[in-house]
Amino acid sequence: MTLGILNDLIRGFCVGVAASITVGPVAVLCIQRTLSKSRRSGIVSGIGVACADTFMAMAALFFYSMLQTQIEQYNTLLRVIGGIFVVIVGVFIFAQNPVPQIRRNRAGKTSLWQDFASIFGLTIANFIMVIPYILAFFAVFKISSGEVAGTGIGGFVRAVFVIAGFFAGASAWWTLLASVISLFRRRFRPRHMLTINHVAGLLIGLLGIYTILSTFFSIFPMSDTKKSPKIIIAVDGFSSCGKSTFAKAIAARLGYIFIDTGAMYRAVTLYALEHGAIRSGIVDEEAVVKLLDRISITFRFNPQRGASDIYVNGDLVEGRIRTIEVSNCVSRVSAIPEVRRKLVAMQQEMGRRRGVVMDGRDIGTVVFPDAELKLFMTADPRCGRAAATTSCAPGATRSRSRRSNATSASATRPT
């Protein structure tokens, strides 16, 4: 137990340090305040950044899957607002006269609380960029919400230690940065401070402008792989011919999200079971339909499994949807027309973001008739699901596969 807690603290500490080491507007502002005001001002500003980052780390760990749809829906607007806020801060720093500030410092009239609050607000305003950044480091250090936040009280306690370690790591980095920068502070004169304000304001403003422009344009050249637009891949075909296995392999290879349509119907069934719409194996269709508006289903790639996990209203349900109780009821739930319409609409909404692989019956005709790549899978009838008999000769299988590719798969070039 003690070793597990220590491990969570260390991993959280590493994420906190890694997520803080960045040359962004808050780093520039923290350095500027250390040089123009004092080491205390720089440290307090750094603690403000650490608090804001910790708040967003909690959102990333506990609530990101719930917020993901809204964040992506308003992504452009939020990035522009955050960029404008950064530009305003840059202009303010650029125009600031350091002489009155130096006099206030000598008179002891500087406000550390104001330093904390202003940089906390600046960091929070750019959450649309910070939260995915923190999530990336959680993945690097193999920390997932399913691992530390989805297993009852024990998981909650682990999550608390991860967050505590994150805050400690972030605070340690900003304290170290301000302390090192303050060693050079006495070498600067008021005229140097004015130059520092101009340079810092210019850098912060340019970073804000970059944030706004990069929302609409590709600023820097990208590699050939990054230039290729993400597409929708629809995998259709006969029953038990390996559609899911094939689709999962493609998604893992391309780094796409695999949307398991069967899992979505299982998720609805699980929700109905847990909310009384299914009792003793009897499905109350009207009750199930009434629950549909309360269900939000999302998929998130789990780097530890190399596959996508399914969430219902932000709750990881990957393991719970595979129970016998769910399996016994899912076919009846999936036959309800309103359920099918609801899930088809969800699947189409997920596809709007591109970068998805989806398999199932009628995926290429009903759900994504305009998918950039459609695959229809067949299987040699001599090859059973076990694929362990000698009746299926390797040569015959390869020959059959080539003919199937030629006649049963249609594809269009990504546009």
C-alpha cells in the first residue's frame, strides 16, 4: 500500500514537472516579474500557475471524457478567446513603465495576491490548450482515469495522491525557475527593466497571435504524415468474418479512435439495467427510450491497452458492459427503433471529427454513406471462426482474399 502511494506521488510529481517545463506566456511573465519585481513575486506567480495547472489536471483526470464533446464543439471559439486574452496581457506588459514598479517594490507596496490572481486567470483562460497537454503527459507516465479514478474509494485515494504529486512537481519547478532567475536580478538597471518589459510583452503578444492564427491556418510546415487529413473508415461485412479484429488493428496502426458500435448498444443496455428499465430480464421499452436523452457515450484511446475504452456520462464502463446480464438483454435493446436512431446519430456525430474506424452492419450504407474509405469483408465459408482446421488451405485463403478485395471493397481517395 505504501509503495503504491509513493509510486502515485512520484508519477504525479513527474507529470507536474514535465507539464510545467514550457516556453509559453506564463513562463515569460513569471521571468519578467522575477526580474522587475522580486523573487517572491516570481515564486508566487509560479504557484499561481501551479494551482491553475493542478485544477486543470483534476479536470483532465476525472471529467475530461464528460467535457470532451463540448470542448471540441467550441474549440475554435475558446482558442480565439484565450489567444486574445494573451495578446491583451502582452500589450499591457509592453506598455508598462518599470520605474513606478521599482518604487513600489522599495516601499513594500507590491501586491503578491494580485500577482497570484492575474497569472492564475491567464493560465485558466488557455485551458483548451493546457488540458490536452497535461493529458499527454498523463499518458506518458501511464496514468489513466480508469486506473486511478474509476475503482471506488481506493481509486479516489490514488487519484488524490497523483494530484498532490502533480501540484508538488509544478510548484517545485516554478520555485526553482524563479530562484535561478533572481540570481541575475541585481545586474539589471531600470533601463534594462524597460527592455525586459518590451521583450516580454512582445513575446507574450506573439504567442497569443500565434494561438489565434494557428486555429485557422497551418503556421509551420508539417511532415507528409501530418499533412494527410484524417478520414472515416467504415468496415462492413458478413457476420463473424473478423470485422472488429480488423478494424481494431487498423485503428491501432493509424492512431485512430476505434468506435465499437456493438459496445455502444451494450452501454445503453447497461445503463438501462442500472436505472431500472430492465428488471428480471424484461425490457421496458418505454423506460429505455426515456433514458436515451440522459446518455452520453464517448470513446477514448487507452495507451496502456492500445485500444479505445468506452465511457457513459464520463464513467468508464469497458469491463461492465461484457457481463452475462448485459449480453442476455442487448439484442432486445438494440431492436428498439429509437435506440438505433439515437446511436446512429451519436456515431455520425463522432465521425464528424474524423480519425475514426467503425465496424458493423450497414456502417457504410446507413451510418456513413459518404465515408472516405469503405471496406466490405467476406470470409471463405470453409474457414470457421476457430481457423484451426486443415480444410482451409493457405493458398486457397490468399487467393480468395485477393478476389474479395477486388470485388467487395470500395474505396475513394481522401479529399
